[in-house]
Amino acid sequence: MNAFKQLLGASGGNPPIGTWISSASPLVAEAVAHAGFDWSLIDMEHSPLDLMALVHLLQALAATRMAPLVRVPSNDAVTIKRVLDAGATTLMVPCIADADAARAAVASMRYPPEGVRAMSASGRASRFGTDAAYARNANRGLALIVQPETVQAIGRLESIAAVRGVDAIFLGPADLSASIGHVGQPTHPEVMDLMAQVVQRCKAIGKPVGAFGATAEVVAEYRAIGFDFVAIGSDLAHLIRGAKEAIVALKAQDRMHVHSLASGTRTGGDR
């Protein structure tokens, strides 16, 4: 079975927690996997990641329990084919504007007669040709998550979600905030209200829906709203946050030390 679908099926009401992999570093990705995340999103849309680097990341994560998802740069059949051949099994496709775009993504992921994916005899996905049954079974082992990223696309949510082969919906609050006139305000009340409406609409049609949040507080709100899977931050964001916290803590110690020395000097003078 598809690892991501298994996660959703075994969640028991607790949304699986993921994070973004934006560093393009296999070592960082592997380290993050051991932190305890259920899934990760290897981002090819907003990172310097190329196809060979993707292979290295998938190899690094293969020995961990964290399920890897891959976001392709665009809804492009050639890119999707190559990413699948590299061994990805769950794709996120951005900028899905309508049902036709969703159908194109589904077709790009599937071998004929269900789709238009070109056959490959020796790719990493088929264990370099040693899995004789791969081509027959591949379509069943894949998962597709689509991103409607504008208010216009959200208006077409039900028709997008109804496309056979679309397994889940994912919301990016940054793009949604820009779409409704609140650029750079992903937690604006109007954005949060729109996301809550999407959750209710997805539940009405039985389609899992996820979202990304920058902080634990925001993700806690998403979970309360009812999202089925959530992501918090990225590997780079976690790295920067930890570095900043260490610097702040050390500088605070420095200030306390200086204050202590100054107090000691004044006390000595009084004597």
C-alpha cells in the first residue's frame, strides 16, 4: 500500500504531523526524519532541488519511518514522469485551478490505459527493472495531493476533489492570503475562516485535507479546525529557530554575567 494513505487510514483521529524538506540536503532530511515526524514534503517547487538530489533524499529517507511526499515544481507530465521513475510514490501538485488541471495531474501519474505516463524498464521505481510486476501494480501504489491555491480554485473545490485519482487536498495559507488581498498574513481571520470552510466542504464529500503552518500554535488551530494532516515549518526553519534560541540564551547569560560583575564592583566600592 501507499505509505501516505496508510498514515491517513491509521491516524485514529490524530492528524499525522509532517514538515517541509527545503534544504536539498540528504543528511539534514535524514536527521529530521529521526525527530519523529510522520511524513515530510520534499519540496521541488521552492527549493534548489534537482532530480539527482531528489534521488539522494529518497534514499536517505528510505531507512526511516517518515513517509516522503514530493511536491513537483508544476503540473508538468515530463517532470511528474521523471519524479515517479526516481521512486516517489506520493506527489503534491501545486496551482491546481480546476478539474481539468486535476485530471491532467492524474493522467501524468498513471500508466495507460488510466493515464499517459511513459513506460520505463529500468528506473529506480521498479528497482532498476528487477521488479517484474511494477508496471502492472504501479498505478495502485500511488497517491496524489492537489493544491487549489486561489480563491477562484477554492470555488471549484468540489469538482476538483471529485476527479478520480485525487486522494487529498492541501492548502497553502500564504498563497490563499495573497489571493484574497492579505499578502504575507497567512493567519489573517479571513484566511483562517476560508480554510475552516474548506475543511467542512472536504468533510462533506469525504476528501482528506491538509495544511501547512509555521508554528506549533498555528498548527494547533488547524487541528482544532479539523484538518486531516498537518505540516509544521521546514528543516531550514527548525534549524534557524534552534540557532536563534541558542544565541538568545547565550546573550542573556552574557547580560546576567555583566550585571553580576557590575553589582559586585559597586558592592566592593561601598565597603
